[in-house]
Amino acid sequence: MGFAKNFLWGGATAANQYEGGYNEGGRGLSTMDAITGGGYKKPRLMTYKNADGTIGSSPIDSSLTGTLPENTTGYILPDTYYPSHNATDFYHHYKEDIALFAEMGFRCFRMSVSWSRICPKGMYEVNEEGLKFYEDVFDELNKYGIEPVVTINHFDMPMYLADHYNGWGSREVIDFFLFYAKTIFERYKGKVRYWMTFNEINVLSGWPQTGIHENDPQHLYQAHHHIFVASAKTVILGHEIDPSNMIGMMVSYTPGYPMTCKPEDVYEAICFNRQKEFYMDVQVRGYYPNYKLKEFEREGIQIEMEEGDLDLLKKGTVDYIGFSYYMSTVCSTDPNVERTEGNQFLACKNPYLETSDWGWTVDPEGLRIVLCQMYERYHLPLFVVENGLGAADTIEADGSIQDDYRIGYLRNHIAAMKKAVEIDGVDLLGYTPWGCIDIVSAGTGEMKKRYGFIFVERYDDGTGDYSRRKKKSFDWYRHVIETNGEEL
Ligand code: BGP
């Protein structure tokens, strides 16, 4: 009963929000480096240079959606705070951080590799110092018996490719990506076995995530087609290089419940959930589903494909589904239903559930529902690679951080996950709560919205010495892992 003995307990991060060292060790710039700080409901900006040399900026929202004008290149303004530049400085603190993860008993650690640290322009030139950095990190993890779980691309795009190729808008970028993937598969063979190709593939939108300057469905779906082909080729290649590699996809899963039992609301929920299922259908089943092809037909969207693409999608299906789960939402045909914030979109408010301070609906039982639905639909091992509560923490006079709210959130979600395993028979590989150490928020660029078991002295005004301290949840999670999820 309970979780498997080798259940992968751990934590999750991403380079653009955690690593820092943006101009060190030969790293090239990435699109995320040109996005300023912000705050909850405060504007963040993408900064750029026009062809005539003048400087401009355009707003970006919490789904990282915004449009960069054509013929512009990403540009970093002097004396401006860009949270990704130092983030919470894993680059210089990795040994200390990994020792803390080991103290909590982590069996795995999810992180991403920064493409522009390996290939500074995203192309065929390799930065040995970058390769060595991650090698040292993986060796350090393996020293403690912590299995690295690596996202090959988490929301960042080498700036050069965005500037010169319009990112995933160009088919050539598939080959550049494959070169990068081959480089890391070969170098880290035997050190890394769990991979994911693209983080939250279903929410990849404008410039920072895809490098494209446009944001309409035609351009986005074309870019997504290139990403699908790149992912399929990566899976095939990764298996060739090391057949023991487990290569997964990663989807952001916010389930939509029908607001009422009115059939129209039920159908509305089906359509909403297809926005995620589409990506799983392609990457797990290996083909474009009919409902999407019909949508393309209706909307006049034409995807340019090369001969052999559909065959590649069939051959390059993934070994497991990694997903993020933070919240659920409700679907209704009634435009007057109250809205609330959400993970990368504005959601309808569920009258039965509470929301976090950032407006995200808290729904532990939803995690069980998602696990059941996904497993029954795809029959593939699942991996909860993100889950957690973004909250503002306070340091008490005695230096402690009493984050009982975080413990409560995680406890309820783990309990729901346990039911899915024990009662529903879901095949679950592991659980990596998001931002196991404080990192920059993806949606708001803030430090104030924290997820970690470990507090990092870094603040939104750019101050802080990056020192680390354990929160109350640190010991709680250590005990959860120690008892393999039996004592929550
Ligand atoms: C997911 C992303 C992560 C992460 C998380 C929390 O969408 O994969 O990168 O940041 O959401 O979101 P936020 O940081 O906006 O609270």
C-alpha cells in the first residue's frame, strides 16, 4: 500500500528563475534576460532595440504573453532590475543547496538546463564551461544519491535565435535544438536518466518562451508544430544515445469542471480541457487529434509540414507525462461568472473553493481527479513535477519562518495523490513540489511570491545577500520523505 518504495520525492526549479550567473561562464543571453521585474498586477516589460538603434519596451502579462514589434532585437537596459540575471543564484550556491536537498532526503531534483549556457547563440558552437557547470551539478547530486530530472527547455530561448530566426517560427531552429539536445545527452550519459523536453508545452506563447514576434494562432500553432517535431526527434535521439533514458513531456494541467450540470457547461469544460489534451494527444498518442484539425479548418489555420513530420510524431512519443498542478477552474457559457487569477490565464471562480493570496484556486482533490483522468486516458506513468503554494513569508523575531499555510497545502495535495495511487491504481513516478527553494516567480517576476522549504534572502528591490535559511516546512517535508508519505 502507499507510495512505491522507490517513489521519487524531490523538488523542482527552472534555470531562468533560479540559476542566475546570466553573463558568467561564457553563457549567451536568453529572452528571459530582457524581462524586467514586476509584481502582482504590476506591469513587467520586455525591453528591445529597434532597427534604427532606438530603445523600446512592451508590456508582458502573467501568462508571459506580449508582443515584441517586428525587426526588434532583445536589449538589456543599464541600471534596470531584471530578476533572471541573478535569480536566487544557484550558479554560485549549488553545493550548499544540494546539501540542503540531501538533508531533506530528496531522491530526485528537477532543474532545467539553460540552452544559451550550452550553446551561447543556440547554434552549433558549444561552451565547455557551461557543460562543465551542469556536469559538476549532476555529480554533486549523484554524490548524495539524488536523481537529476532535467527539463531540456524551460521557458527560455537563446536571444540570438529570437533575434535572427524569430525563434520557433523558423523550421531551422529544430536542427539547432537537436544539436543542443545531442550535446547534453552525450555529455551526461550515465549521469542523467530522467528528462523532459519542453516545460508546460501547452502554454508556450509569445517572445520569451518561443522567440516569435507575433502572437496570433497561425504563428503560434506553426511554432508549436516545430516544437512538436523537435520534441519527437529529441525523444528518438535520446533513446538511441542511451536506451535507459526516460524522456517525458511536460504539460500544465488546470482541470476545468463544468460550472453546472447544464449540458452546455459540460461541453464547455470538454473544450477547455482539450487545450491540454491536444498536447498530450500529439506527444503521447503521436498524432494531431480530429477536434484540433477541425478547429484549424474552421479558423483557417494552415500548418506547414514537411514530408515525414507525421511519421516522426508517431515514432517520437514520450515515456511518461510530467505535469504541473496548482489549481482547478470551472467552465461556463455564462459570461457573468466571476473571474479569478490563474496559472497562466484568467479563470472562473469556483464558489466551493478558497483561493491563494495570488488568486489561485486551491483544490487538492482536483489533483486526484487529474491523475485519474490522465492515467485512464493515456495509460502512461505520470510524474507530478510541479505543485505548491505561492505565498509571502515573514521572518519572525527569532529568525524562524512559520509557513503552516504551505504545509497545509502540500499535506492535502500529497494525501489526494496517495488516494490516486492506493485506491485508483494510478502509476505515479514521483512528486517534485515547485520552487523547493525560493526562486523568482514566472508569472509576476517577484521574489515576494515564494514556494520554498528554504528561504533565500533576495527581495524585489534587488537587495539581499542570497543567504539561505530553513522554513518550518523543511523539517515537515523531510519527515514526509522519511516515512515515504505515510506521515503527513
Ligand atoms: C509554472 C511554471 C513554473 C512556475 C510555476 C509557478 O507555470 O512552469 O516556471 O513558475 O508555474 O508560477 P508562478 O511563478 O507564476 O507562481
